[in-house]
Amino acid sequence: MISRKILPSFPTCPGVYLMKNATGRIIYVGKAKHLRRRLASYFQPEHRLAPKVRVMMTRVETIDFLCTSTEKEALLLEASLIKKHRPKYNIVLRDDKQYVLFCLSRNHPFPALRLTRKVLRDGSVYFGPFTSALSARETKRVIDRLFPLRKCRDTVFSNRTRPCLQYHIGRCLGPCCLPVSEEEYRQVVRRVELFLSGKSDELMAGLHDQMMRLSDALDFEGAARLRDSIRALRETVERQAAVLSDGRDLDVIGVHGHENGAALAIVFVRQGRIIDGQAFWFADAAVDTPEAEAGLTDSFLMQYYNAERFIPARIITAFGSQDPALEDALADMRGGRASVAKARGDQERRLVDIATANAKAHALRQRRTIPTRAELAGVLGVEGEVERIECVDASHIQGEGMRVGMVVFVDGREEKSAYRVYSFPELEGTADDYLALASFAARRAKSGPPWPDLLLIDGGKGQLGAVERAMAENGLSAVPLASIAKGVSRRAGELGDVIFRPGRKNPLNLRPGSPELLFLQHVRDTAHRFVISRLRRHKRAAQLSSDLDNLPGIGPKTARLLWDHFDSVQAMTQARIEDLAALPGFGPKKAAALHAALKTLPGND
């Protein structure tokens, strides 16, 4: 345990401090306006420290620091280091993916509507975010049907010589080739903006007025088209009550503390209407005071937002922010003023209540389904806590394509960026799962930390023994191991899962249906699905690649060009003629011939 005597060695500048355990692993990252004064607060009498801090300080062996010029720089550096190292005692946002947005570019005289996950400060208009990419794509299909915006990319738009199929079926005005005025096109863009803004009443009124003007001018075909659009919009638009009378954009944060952790929910309000939301779970987080809740919220906001994410001008919470540097950092990312404030007025307080209710529901759901680190460690007989689980499964098809898939769970949640699949061409034809798992252990040792708190193997005692020996040979005997296998259930005629640990003849006595066993089964099933999907994808890609080489008119140069522009043969077969025509050296005829040839590949009937 570290001593208070080291305090004089720390500077008085702003900066970031990194607390490390005996193995050199970073277990906490913090920032301070005055490093020495902030670190002194950790060396108070134990009864004055929070329980989590007391436990953490017993494991701290060394403290490193990085000085910065300002407190805002320290805040940004802290967020970056937390994302990189994912320290055990920090509030770590693991689901920090970018959500889907609709983007209308104002830099083009005839803008197209596209889906994106990045916000560029280029004057474009963004709508969203949408946590469900499927819902966003469904909405775009509706928009493509109702509003005749161009659908093609800018490169295709600038090289077209005649209108495409979208024009002929009435879903595009054809500005690429036809004399469409910018004013006429802007009217369509304005309707799309109203639709995405939720201003359906204003949109309907405008379309109705325009329909009547066209009818008065005896343009009955144009009036009929608008009549059909109005009818389709009425069937499509789901009316949603406004929650803010002034139509502002807000992100609303609600927090709920629960046993063994805390849940945080964010609600997206756009143009005064709730459009979406998302909830997060932070194991072992304590929010028993307003200061603790504000601290969790501040840490979340710094990890959640970045320059490529849509940031509203106002973010509201139950208690506001306790970090003055936070708003400055968010304003820099946003490119304009940004505030993190306590809810004011009945409307904003009601929104915080909605977010808090969502957080509470998420917390209850988490507690029912995911065991804690300590609970897992207890039933498995593992020292410490089980935070990071790696699960592996070996698979092949009649001895061919031997693969070992590895999935990773951290704090009970999938960490898909850490998934790996290992191939072993030297084992082709052997169908030897034991040798494949042993070879995996050697490869895993070479890849280095972070090491798992538990390595779970899909298999029985034989697979467990093979991995145990290989891990010991590669200097990783300290990594806890377990295997999960099918066993005889207590119910006649059924199979149940059992857990084996090294050094035990019999499986562990886990109650059927217990949260711990159900969770380990879920981890195993995830690994099995992952490796099977990769194995099938590899087999399919190999077959398609072979078929591609045999297509007439595709030589080595053309094949190389296709591989440079498409990730897979599947992507080639799904490409449109316009996509192929945009390739270097391709014209309409060559693109059409290649498109027809690709459609002859298996699976494209």
C-alpha cells in the first residue's frame, strides 16, 4: 500500500494522475487543478474516505502523473486515458459507438440525404441521433419514396449522362441531367427538413396550399402528385406530442443508483420532441449523494461526446455539473456554446424524471440478469474479481478451415472491438480441437495484455487440460481457467451445462438457472455463434473468390481493382451499375457487362 510520504514529490500544476497496482496495471485515472492537493485527499483517515476509495487505495502501489497547461486540457486527457486503459475504478463508458444521423449537405446546390455516424463542421444539417440503425434505414426508405431528392453519390451525380431509374419511377427530379431549378429542388429539401424535424402539421399545410395553387393553375397532374404525397404522409407520420413548447434541442440525463452499481439514461429531445434514448450500466458505481451523481454524469459526458457527435447547446441533469472545465471542453467540440445545467422549470424537470425512470428500469433489468464481479469470482473460486472474461471455441467443417474464435466480455457486456478469430492452416484435415486450443493459447500469449480475469473454454475436461498445459508452457499459468460443457441434467432426458475448473475432478456445484450459470452459458453461446459465423463467411468468401477468378472478362488487373474498392466478393455482387461505373477506367458499357457477370455468381439468383 502506498504511503503519504510521497506527496511532496508531486507538482502543484494542473494535470492527470494514474494509479497503478502491483502488476503495473492502471486501475484509476483522475484529473486535478492542483495535483498535490488533489492526491492529498486520498490519504485522509479511512473513516473519511468513501468505501470504494478505501478499497482502491489498498491496491495502489504507484502513482504516475502528467502535467497540463490548463484544467480543461487535463479533463480532455483524462477522458482519453480512460477510453484507452479502461481502469477498473473509473466510470468507463463501454458502449461509446456513434449513433446514426441524417445529414443534408448545404455545400451542394442539389443536396442528397444520407446516413452518417460522424458530424462534420461543414455547414451541413443533421437530424437525430437514432440508436437503432434499422429504424433509421426504414425512415430513409420512407423519405426516398415520398420526396424526390437525388439518391446517387456526388461522384456519380457529376458523371451521369442520362437520368437513372429513380427518375423514371418518380423518386428523383433528375437534377444530374435535366434543367431542374435550384429553387424547385430547395422546396423538396425544405419538406424533408420539416419531416425530419417532426413538424408534420407545417409540412401538411404547406403541401396542401401548394396543391391548391397547382389546381387553380390547371396543373392537375402536379396537384395529384401532391395529393398522393399528403395521403402517404398521413399514413406514415406518427404524431408525437411536443414536450417543450419552444422546440429546443436537448439531451437529458437521468441517474438511478441500485444495488452493486448505477444506471444512467440519456433522452434525446429534438425540436421539442423526444425522438430516442439510450441507457448505460456502471457496475460498482455509487451515487448516494448529489456530488457523486454529478461526478458520474460529468465523467459520462466527457467520454460520450466528441467532435464527431451531435452536441446540443444545452444538456440538462438533476444537479448540473460540478466541473467548470466540462462546458469549455464541450463548447470546443461543438464549435459553439454548450451548457450542462440543472433542470429548470416544470417541463425540464419532467424530462429529467422521464430519463431517471428509464435509468431505474435499466438498473432493475441489469441486476436480474448479470452477476457482479464478486459473485462470479465466488462461485468459480477465483481470487479477486472477475471483470474481463475471454471465451474461446474451436470449430471446423469436417477438418477443414480450423478456427478458434475468442469473444470478450467486460463487466458483463460484450466488447466486440476485442473479438478475435484465429486460423490454423497447419491443422487442415486434422479435426484436432485440443491442438487448436493449445495453439490458440500460444498465440494469445504473444498478443500480450490485457489479460483476462477468466479464460472460459467451450468444452470439457480434455479441452480445459489442453489449454492449461499450453498456458503454463507460455508463462500464463496465473490466468484463471474454466470450461463449460454439456452434462446430464437432473431432469430425465435433458442435458444441462456444467463448469469445470483445473484441479477438480468433478464440476462445480452451480445451481441450474442461477444468474452465474446463465451468464456463463450466454458467454459460451456468443463465442460459438461468433466462430461459426466466421467459419461460414470464410468458406463462402473462398468459394466466391474462386468463382470470381473464373468469370469471363475479369483478368488480374480488373480483379485487383475490384478488391481495392470493395471489402468482399459479396459487396461486389451487391454493387449497382453506377458504383461500378465510378471505378477508374470503367464506362457505362463495361460496368453493365461486369454487373451482369457478377450477378451470375452463386447466391445471386
